[in-house]
Amino acid sequence: MCGIVGYAGTRECGDILIDGLRRLEYRGYDSAGVAIHTTNGVERVRAEGKLANLERAFRDTPLHGTVGIGHTRWATHGRPSEANAHPHMVDGFVVVHNGIIENHMELRDELEAGGDRFESETDTEIIAHLVARERPKTDSLLEAVRNTMAQVRGSYAVVVMNADEPDLMVAARQASPLIVGLGDGENFAASDVPAIMMHTRDVVFMNDGDFAVIRRDSVEFSDTSGAPVTHTAKRILWDPVSAEKQGYKHFMLKEIHEQPDRIIDTMRGRVSLETNHVHFPDMALDDEVLSSVKRIIILACGTSYHAGMVGRYAIEKLARVPVEVDLASEFRYRDPVIGEGTLIVAISQSGETADTLAAVAEAKRRGAKAIAICNVIESTLTRVCEGTIYTHAGPEIGVASTKAFTTQLVALYLLAIWLAQERGTQEPAERIELLEGLRRIPGQIEKCIQDEARIREFARNYVDVHSFLFLGRGMQFPIALEGALKLKEISYIHAEGYAAGEMKHGPIALIDDDLPVVVVAPRNEHYEKVLSNLEEVKARGGRVIAVTSEPAGDVLRHADDVMTIPEVPELLQPLVTVIPLQLLSYCIADIKGTDIDQPRNLAKSVTVE
Ligand code: G6P
């Protein structure tokens, strides 16, 4: 997490840095700061809380200069405060950092024993101390940074400046994203493309172990040994982030409404209307790998993990390949067995989630091939995998994932259909029917979204409860998990998702009128069974909100509130049952007045373990 921006050029850089940070706020938003070379050396402005606080502080104390760095933070070491906000400065050496220095305790002890005094509780400040210690022993700031990074263990994207060397900054990357933007008489460093895209579209994606010396008229790359590295800039062709709410109260609501169009984007160019075949023109995966797939392991975190759980049902059903789904954070440490013919499918909206990247690296180290399902173009995940199915969801700004999830589901359905088609495990007629079903989904989601006003009405009755239970069976189990996750993320109400069949093994003890139960019960092969679960809840005095297919029929008699979905093929139901759950969470949170787009303690991109 944490967002970094650096600028070396000829323009006043204060606004350039703050504007860049605004586009990186999704990475963290608990404090922020900038440091700029001014006529008085390097000066800093930092503020606790949202970026707006930094903007206010900067307006009160503007800094003038044409070389500077900025940072928006998601606290790992030390609480969010002005003292812990980056940039950190020691004897004129200034540092912004994204990542975690794992050996920070021993380094800090050593530095303190040598007489250094620390101003913050962060691991980052250590880097500033070390650079200050190394610089006098070396010829250049680059050398001092290289010697410093050789002493730290962990992940980092860092940019360093020195008050005595006003025309350059040094950047280094290890397991945290960092890019360099090449402009005309000005150059940039940033954690992500949107931060600098309005200034340049020529970008170098730094690799692990890369160092860069960035000046207004040059950028030089080198590796850990000091040898020069040549990079060719990539031209970014996609559109700038549409960071506008376009009349919606929150980005999350806008993104919920965008889902029909984004799903069309996910399918675009991948389903032939003439032949009804699925193909992935942009994903290179050779036939040999494909034909030798014996087992698939899906790796992901958070909402992407829930998408993976749905994907397992679809792939196993259609392509008859055994699929495991694992949380990336668990997989990476469990000494996994990777047999021959194992294909990893890594799912990540951002493509920068540290655990997912590490899990893929672990699997590849053990001989697996990996493909990604990812939203962010050129993100790290897409560069370490053999191929990528881009979801084309467009930038997702709301921290609670909505359109990223449904587009991931569509990508997984397409993957399942494609595997089935290539392996000959599905009748063409069934494929055609399923593809027709997929084409109707955007219109059906549209219909679900129109229910918002009615959902808002009954959501009022639930804003004061302390806990929710979400139940689902089969493919609706991951949807129950996702519904619970959405609610807790943005409303701060505790919520638990459970497999409906497991209710009797524990959660039933909790049921009373203070624990609303959301039952996901569309008409499908599990319908009768889930209805029984619903009745069991009612029999114990529980309040029930049901998601079911229209007409609601039997469910109406037992549920206190009902949200309906149109009739869709059973396999595709998760794409629509999740919509009312997104809206329910949104409405409850909105009525409560929480910070929906930037909920407390969370971040959009989790680049630390
Ligand atoms: C964070 C986000 C979630 C997301 C998860 C995994 O927790 O808040 O919305 O699902 O990370 O992120 P990824 O980018 O890998 O999908």
C-alpha cells in the first residue's frame, strides 16, 4: 500500500505532487506529505488524515521548487500521525517508502546504539538514517542508496533526495511497484500510472533490484551490482482514470451502476458471434500447456478469492478439471504440492497484492505455469504470469470491490467455457446456450440495480443491528461470503458468511431477532434445501432478508424482506445474486453515514503481507 510520487523538472512541483497523490489515494489515506527542494534546502509539509488535510496545510505553508517527492500512507509500523507520515528526513536526506522493512528492529537498535535519534515509529525512517550514514562513505547518492538497500530485508519502493544535491532523486524497487515516467524536460517516479498520466504516457516499469537516478533531463537505470540496465519505455494507450463520480454520491454507487457496461467490455472480442467460440486473443498460453492441464489452483485474496470460489464450480462443471482455490496468504506458506500439469490462475483486481504475487512466485518456483485474471494493465502480476485475461473493468476507486468482482466472474466463466471447448467436455449446444445467457446478463443486472430505492426503504430497519449472518449453498456460498464482506467493509457491522448446510453446526445458536439472516436462495437445485434453512431461522425468531428468483413465491411467506433477481441460467446466478447484496450494504452504510469509498483501516491495494 502507500502511494509515491516524485518529480524532477522545471515546473513548480507542489500541485503536481499533490494531484498525483490524489490519484494514488486508493493505496492508503491515513496521512500524507510532500518534500520539495526549496531555496532553503529541502522542506516538508505533512498532515495526518486524508489528503485534503495535506492540501490545506500546503496552502497555508506553500513550498516552491521544481524537484520533490510526495507520499500517501497506509500505516504498517506506527499509528497514523504527522510524525509517522512520510517523507522522513534525517540530516537533509529525505525518503518516501512503500513496503515493509522486515529487519527494522535490529537496524534501529544498531543505529540507536550508534547515537542516532528517531523521530517516528516507522520502519521507513531507518532508510533515511542509513542513507545519511552511507553517503559520506561513497561517491554518489545512488551508491549510498544501493549500500543502504543491501542492508535491509523486505519489500520496498523508495525514492530518496538529498538537500545538498538539489537536482536529482534516486529510486529503488524490490517487490513493491514503482514506475518512472519520461517527459520532455521533466521526469517522474510513481507507484502507479494514473499519478503521472496527465503529464506523460511514456513509462518504464522498474523491475525488482532496479535503481534509477532521475534528473529533469535524464534517467539512468542500474542493478544491485551497479551495472547499467537498459529499459525501453512503454507507451500507455489506455485512458486516464475517470476519477469523477459523474453525479453519483459515491464511487461505489457509480461502480455498481457501471457493471452492465463493464461486463460487456470483459466479453468484447472474446466471444465470436458467428461461431459461438470463446477465444482470448490477448492471452498467450500455448496449446501444449493447455492440453497438459491436469489440475488448476486458483490463488487470490479478499473479494478476488470469492470470485475464485465461484470459478471453481464453473471450471469443474464445464471443463472437468479438478480445481482448488486457496487464499494466497495461506498457500505461500503451506509447502504446497505442485504436480505436473498444474496451472495456476491468479486473480487480482490490482495485480499488486503482495500475498498473491508471492504465492504465484512460490508456485512457479515449483514448476507451475500461471495465468492471471487482472484488471490493472501492466501490473506486476501480469508481468510474472504466462498470460493474462484482463477484466477491463476500468479503474475501481471505491475500496469495496463491486465491478471488479463481477468482471472477474465473467472472465472465469469465459475461461471455463474456453477450457471446455478446447478439451471437448461440453456439447456445443450447451456452450451456445450459456453464451446467450452471458449476453443477457448486463440487462438483467440493470434490472436488479433498479431495485435500489426499495432496498433503501427496508435497509433502514437494519442499520442499528450489531451482526448479520449470510447463508448460501453451492455457488451461492461464495456470494454469501462476498455479501458479508461488503457489509462489514463499509458499514462496520459485523457480518459472517456461512455455507447454509453448516448452519446447524454452530451459527444456529446465535439466531434471535437481533441477528438478521440474509439467505441467498435463487431458484436452483439447492432451492428447497435453502428454503428449509430459511424456515429454521424463522422458527427461532430470526429476521430474514432473502435474495430469490422472481416471482418470489414461497419465499415471500417466510422472509421479512425480499430482493429478487430475474431468471438466469443456474450456473450464471452468482453474477446477479451479488447485486442486491452490494446494494443492501451500500444503502445500510449510506444511511449510517460511513466513509463508503474510503472505509477506515482499509486500502484498495494491499502491497504488504
Ligand atoms: C483489498 C481490497 C479488496 C480486494 C483485496 C484483494 O483488501 O480492499 O477489495 O479484494 O485487497 O485485492 P486484489 O487487487 O488482489 O484483487
